[in-house]
Amino acid sequence: MVKKIKSRFLLFFLIFALFGFTVFFTSAKLSIAAEPIIIGIAGAHSGDLASYGIPTLRAAKLIIDEKNAKCGINNRKIKLLAEDDVCKPEIAVNTATKLISEGVHVVVGHICSGATKAALGIYKDVKIVVISPSATNPALTKSGNYPNFFRTIAPDDVQAKLEVDFAINILKVKKIAVLHDKGDYGKGLAEYARNFIKESKIAQVVLYEGVTPGAVDYSAVVQKIKRKKAEAVIFGGYHPEASKIITQMRKKRMKTIFISDDGVKDDTFIKVAGESAEGVYATGPKNTSNNPIALKAVSDHKRVYGEDPGAFFLNAYSAVLAILNAIEKSCSTDYNSLTNALKTEFVATPLGILKFDDKGDAIGVGFSMYQVKNGVFVKIKQAL
Amino acid sequence: MNPVLEVSKLSMNFGGLKALENISLDIFQNEIVSLIGPNGAGKTTFFNCITGIYTPVSGDIFISSLPQKTEKENICGLKPNIITKKGMARTFQNIRLFQNMTVLENVMIGRHVRTHAGIIASVLKLKKTRNEEKKIVDDSYNILKKTGIENFANEKASTLPYGAQRKLEIARALATEPFLLLLDEPAAGMNPAETIELGLLIKEIREKENISILLIEHDMKFVMNLCDKIFVLDYGKKIASGTPDAIQNNPVVIKAYLGEDFDFDA
Amino acid sequence: MFKLSEIIKSIAVSAWFMFLTFPILVIKVNTYEKTIDWRWKNMILIGIASFFLSFLWRYMLKQKEYGSDKKKSKASSFFKNTVKNPKFYTSSIVLILCLIIAFPFVFSIYQTNIMTSALMYVVLGLGLNIVVGLAGLLDLGYVAFFAVGAYSYALLNHHFGITFFMALPIGALLGAFFGILLGFPVLRLKGDYLAIVTLGFGEIIRLILENWNDFSFGPSGIANIPKPSFFGINLSIYETTTYMYFIMILLVFLTVFVVNRLEDSRIGRAWIALKEDEVACQAMGIDKTKTKLYAFATGAAWAGLAGVVFAAKTSFINPASFTFLESAIILSLIVLGGMGSIFGVITGAFIFILLPEYLRAFSDYRMLVFGAAMVLMMVFRPQGIIKKRRRFYKISDSGGKKQR
Ligand SMILES: Nc1ncnc2c1ncn2[C@@H]1O[C@H](COP(=O)(O)OP(=O)(O)OP(=O)(O)O)[C@@H](O)[C@H]1O
Ligand SMILES: [Mg+2]
């Protein structure tokens, strides 16, 4: 029977050897890195969340092709290395190690906050600057743990802050009901809003509750809002729930102010809620569609890919421009000079003229308050 | 002297069906006892009740593993594995071997109740555990030899011929060191030669191991030649008991078997 | 050569496939121009391909039925002869050991890193193999114990500064504890019901982690989990990766050693018997309750252990890493590799975890390829790549002496 075990052993050995060879050849092929500036693009390029990651890849390609056509930056060509992390932290670690083993100089990504957190530790250790177009988790910058991290999107709490400040300082309300849809995004936002209200000490949270997403009838929670005599409702979540809640509130002739987030600032909301939508406030990204760089980016995208760009395209476009600008201005890919350049040099991007604060958040990227007037969202001037 | 097994007024229902009604019987040390009855009489159900697979509706089951012991123990309602540990082992009418294990391993499973190695001991495999393992293999092999199927030791149980599978069931039950062995139709499906061999094996077990035996069988010739005492069940009731001779001439028994194209002298 | 009936069969098959793939491969809605593209060419290709593949399929099925052992014995006799040679045996062991040790120094940090992942799945696979492969308890919520391990390190470290090496046994013990916790309610369940309840258990753990913000920090997870320290020396990311790799190698050796011993022990045999026939098992005096709980606990302990390593390796964990898909992958790798066989599980883990990494280029089709591989596997080799063999005992008449 020794024989049998050995043949099993052999099979095992062969498989092992096979992997050894594969590994050897894949890695051997890749160990050439020198002249060009290598930019790693990490994010979800396949799977459920690919639609969040692909636009970044495209934005980077558009810019880099253009730059390379004009002999690159500082006379160095730019090379792009895309790696997929499917938005999973555990895969993001692999992606990050792969990128650093292939000698990237800077990384644009990752797309999801969780994956970004997992990968950042690795980049930090080898001093590589990371700039994300879409990771909104506040702790990424605020915790101060990742000095190598920058982003061209406002963190989650900025919206909540804007909503609360608007309600308290401009609308002067004292009793606020905070609702959310129990989702990651909505609940996170509501949580921040609640804390900001508490901190303000001017207003108070009279109701904090999660509603079941997808339900038909929200009269129970509407009744509660009425009973608690809330003057304003801050809702964290998306438009389907928001439109039902607002409709049911207006049916009961409640005049309570309704403030929500960019999940609600969507034309579908107005279509569904109809009359009731009038007067509703919602925060949304600052409108940059008149920005010439943004117009150019979008038209380039249409020309090359034949369709409108997807999520975070302009943020990604800005991120790539910002990092390339930093490389160009500092004449190097050295960590210290890069971070310094990012924090000091202004750069013109689709999101406006940017530079980064000490924590890594882009100054000037943020949200505005909008209100529904005559069936369209209109930007409110006095809002901060 | 106490009987090794004393069942009193055992009843079992399946929904409305009275599968067993007030069955009482006892078996003494070194007896070979048979339980007979037409199909569906409740014989297997009786086995299942006394081995703990079913919990009887009412009644008591006493065992006393040592005949000289005065107090007896009620095992009614205990779990099957506890009952096996107390010394009653059984075989199944529809063979229930561990099909994908080897013959030897099947018997080694029987040694489980009499051995002790736990998880930690198994991992550390100190001398004590190694010796125990070795002893399990030795003992199991010896039991296989006793039952005459040692040649199949390393075959998969499912590849065995039918007769050998029945013997393996007996070997496996013997490995648990019972004082009472319960055999459910051990001769079913065997050819005449194998049946005779089986009879000898059962007698040998009784003589050499001091094990009492209760068996269910339809082969009347086999039963009459082998047993000291017979109990007859019909529709869940005990209709007769006694020596083979008495049973053969009992009109109630004959009536119960009538219509079943039956001949005691078969 | 081909019978008419076979050709008709193949035509039917190809028609069926064309029909099935019609909505996905033929119709394409162009949302930009609001038109529909009809890609008839795809349909023709599918038709032709499935026509010919159906012949191959039937041929292979036939081949399988007519017992392929005749051919196999000839082909593999060469290997067997080579392998019989003890010199070859020892030298190949030495070679493998060298390969294992040299690996992180020869290959890049990335290769080392994914190898560490694969080794982690080896431990997970071997753990689940105790529950499913040996004891036959279909556990679809195995990832819950993995999560328990990961969170126990992350949280204990966060609150009390417990180090990695202290967390390893704690994670394993907590895993085992949760294994027992799951074990109790499902003791009476078998097969499908057991699978559903364990599935539910896995989801419950994940939902708790997701919703109990005060305890687990909710969906935003826990970041900055430290990597194991090396006698207090600060290691660079390259060194840490190598270090993790060797820790994982040691853990795999430990797992293989323990699982191998358990398999050949009194408890291991009881597990296998339990899988075969519960009633007979009980009738043989095996305590069903205890044996099942042992299986759940020992299986879960490995998941807890692997969870600790996972937390350290990823440095960030959140509940999204512990979805049902993870359980399914672990289960699939043991089915693919060969249920119940240690070599099989190791092979399965390498194939299942490394291949997708190397197949990154085809990432969109990864799951498709795997689905197809699993189906083919189940049709042509249901025992998995490496089949479990029963142990062989050599007995001399003077007494028992066993050998493998
Ligand atoms: N689990 C059960 N549920 C319901 N009815 C049962 C069950 N087990 C047995 N029975 C019924 O109880 C009666 C006795 O069955 P049992 O198997 O004990 O008969 P038997 O005497 O062993 O017959 P045979 O000689 O055919 O083996 C039969 O009517 C049977 O249908
Ligand atoms: Mg019966």
C-alpha cells in the first residue's frame, strides 16, 4: 500500500511543481520596470461593483493617452497598470502587493472604502501615494493613520454636516427627526447627522428611527413624526423610500421640512413624489457641468467609448490630473515631494481648482444644498 | 438467578396501530431464545424498543448483566448507545453496515464503546493511545477470525457477498462485548450450507463467550434446531411461549401461521 | 461512423443551447442609441460548438462507463515504478521542502501573498473537511467561525491589545465554542435541513456583526489590525509578508498533522461511521451527540485559527468578507479536491484559490469557468481530483500490525 500513497504523493507533487512553474514564469515576465512612470489603477473592474471601478480606469486611460501622445511628463512616458480588487478587502491586499511588486510609483484607487482601508497599510509601508476618487469613509483621512492617502471626493460626514448646519442655522429649526433606510450609506449618514445635531446643542433629535426599505406604507413613522412635533426631518437613504414618506406626510397635511441626501437628489424622486416634492431640500455634489475641463472629459469619453461616463468619472479624472500634476511640479515620484506637491500646488480639474488639506481631503470638493422648485432641483444660494 | 433480560408489559404504538401490546418475556444466562411470528407481527419493533431506538409507550425493560447480581437495572427509555454500552448489541434485518469502510474498520467501530482515546489523546498519540489502537486492530481481527471472514479484512464492506455481510454484522456486534446478542433474521438470504454454518457459529458464541442470544428468524428448521425457548408474536401480542416442541404443537401458533403456506417441518 | 440517431440528438442539443443562450448572447440592447443589436453570428457559433461538443460529451461519458482502469494501469505503471524507488521518495520530499522554504525568496511579494491566502484556505478546507468530509454534516455556515476568529483577534486587539500569537489559540477556542453553540440546535437535523439551518447560522453571525455597531463597529469594519510582531522588531511589508507565509506554512503543517491523526483515530472512525449510518452507529454504542459536537468544534476551531490569520493579513475586516459565498467556496474546494482526503483538500485549495488569481485576465468569466469545471467534475469524477482511500491494515497472524 506504500505504493498507493506514493502515487498520490506524486500527483500532489506534480501539481505543486506545475504551480511553481506558472508562478515563476508570470513573475519573471513582470520583473522589468525602469524608465516610465507607472500608475496603478486599483478598483473593482469585474463583478457586481464593476460599474463603480471601470469609469476610473477609463478616465486614467483618456488622460494618460493624451499625455503620452505629448511625450509624457518630464519626458517620461506614463504606464498604466490596472488591477482588479472586486471591492473586497482581502482581494485588495493581493492587488496592492501585486502593484507594489510590479513597481508602481503612485496608485489611483481603490474604489470602495473597505478595500481601500485594507490596501492602504501596504502602500503606507512602502511609501506610495494613493489617491481615491470614491472612498468616502471619513476615517480614511480623519484618523490620520494614512498620511499617504488623498481623495477627490467629499467624505460621508460632509453631507450630514451640511444638512444639519442648513437646518439649524438657516432654517432655524429646533426639533429634528432623523430617519434612515437601515442601509450602509443611509444609516451612516443618519448616524453622523444625529451626532452633529447633538453636538450643536441648539437643536435636538426628537426621533431617530430606521424604516424598512421597500415597504409600501410608512404611515406609522409619519405618525410618530407628527406626534413628536418635529419641525424638520433629515432622511438618510435613497429616493424610493423618501418619495413615499414625503407623499404620506403631505397627505396628512404636515408641513414638516424634509431634508435629504444625494441619494434623493434625483429627478426620479420628483417624478414619483409629484406635488409633494415641492419644497424638499436635498444635498448633492456641487454642480460642475459648466466647468470646461469637465465638458472636455465627458466629450472625450463619449468619443472614445461611445457612451456617457459612469460613476465617479469626474472624481477619477480629477484624481489622475492631480497626481500627474504633483509629479510634474515636484519633478519626481518621491513620496515626500509628492505629498508636499499635492498639498501645495493647485491643479485645475473638472471639479474646480483643487489642492489637498493636511489630512488628504480635497479642498473645495463638496456638496451644495438644492431645493425642489416648480418640479426641478434648484441650487440654494445662501446655503453656506 | 436473575434473568439477563426481563421485559414486562411492553407496549408500543405507531399512531393508531398497536405494534406491541403488553409483551413480557425473559431470557436467562446462556440461553438461545427465538422470537417468531408472521410478517408484520412486531418482532423488529420489539428489538427497536429494547435497544432504545424507539421509546416504548409503557412497560419496563430490566437487565442484569451478571446473573448472580441481585438488583436489576431498568433501561427503558435510555439512548441506544448507552444500552449498547450496558451490554446489549444487535444486528439489523436490513443490513446496516458502514458500506464504505473496510470490514476490519466496521468491527473496529464496534470496539468504540470499550475504548477511551479522546480528541487530545488521538492527536498526541502517546504510548497509551498507540497501544489502545494496536489492541483495537488485534481484537477486531480476532473477532473476524472467530466469525470466519478474516480473509475480507481489508475489503470494502459493500463488496462482500450477502452471507458474509450478515456475519460481519454479527462480528461488529460482538466487538461491543455484549452479554446479550440480538440478531434480527441472521439467516435471511443465506443458502442452506451457510445457514448451517451460522447455526454452529451462534452455538459457539454462546459456549465460548458466555453470551445469551435472542434471535428473530423465519427459517423454522433453523429455529427449532437451535433454540432453547421460543416466543411467538402475532399482531403485536405474545400468543405463545415455550420449548420448540411445545410451540410446534401449539394450536394457536399453527392458526396464526395458517394461510401463510407454512409447514413446521420444512 | 456516426449513427443517425446520434446526429439527431446532437442537433436537438445544439437547438436547445441556441434557445437558452438567445437572450444573453444574441440580443443586445444598446442603451446609448436605444436600439437592439441582433448578433446572429453568436447564435451560429453556439449552435456549431454545442453540436460538436455534444459528441465529445457522449464519447467521454461512454469512456467513463466502460471502466477506464485498463488504460490507466498501463499509463501509470511507469509512475508507480518510479515512485516505488525510495530514493525518489525522499528526494522529492526534500525538493518540496526546499521549494516551500525558497518560495518567498524567489518570488515576488505578490506571489508570496497569494500563496499565503491559498494556505489559509487549505486550513479552512481541512477544517470543514472534518465536518463535511468525515462526519458528513453538511455545513453551509462555516464562514461564521472564520468570522468569529477574525473578529476575536480584531476586537481583542482593539480593546485589550492582545497580540497575534495570543489571539491564535483564543480564536481557535472561540471558534470551537461557537461550533458547539451551532451544534446543539442542529443535533437532530440531517441532510437538507441541517444545511439550511447552518446556512441561517452563518447569516445570523454576519448580520449581528453588521448591525451591532457598538460591539463590532458595524459595516464600516475594523481597520489597522496589526500584523504579527517578530520579537518586537519592526518589519517592512516585504518581510512581514514572508513572515506571514512561514507562519501559515507552520499552521498548515500543524493542521495536516492533527487532521491526519484524528482521521486515523477512534474519534475519526466514529465520524466516518456517523456519516455512513447514524442508526447503526448508535447501535454500536457511539454517542451521536458527543461525536457530532466534537466534529463541529474541531472543524470550527480551524476556521477560528484561520480567521485570526486573515484579520492580521488583511489588516482590515468588515462583515462583507464573511458572506455565504465564502462558505460555498470552501465547500466547493473540498468537493473538487476530493472529499475526506487531505491531499485532495490541499490540491483543491490551491486550484480554487490560486487559479483565479492567475486567471485575473479572464476575471469576468472566472465564475463561468468554475461553474463548468464543477459540473464536469461531478459528472466525470464525483469523488474529486484525489479520491479518498480507505486505510489498509496489515495483519500478521500472531497479532495485528498495521501499516498504510
Ligand atoms: N416506524 C414505524 N412507523 C409506523 N409503523 C411501523 C413502524 N415500524 C413498524 N411499523 C409497523 O409495525 C408493525 C410491525 O412491524 P415490524 O417491522 O416490527 O414487523 P416484523 O415482525 O419485524 O415483520 P417482518 O417479519 O416482516 O420483519 C407493522 O405493521 C409495521 O408496518
Ligand atoms: Mg422485522
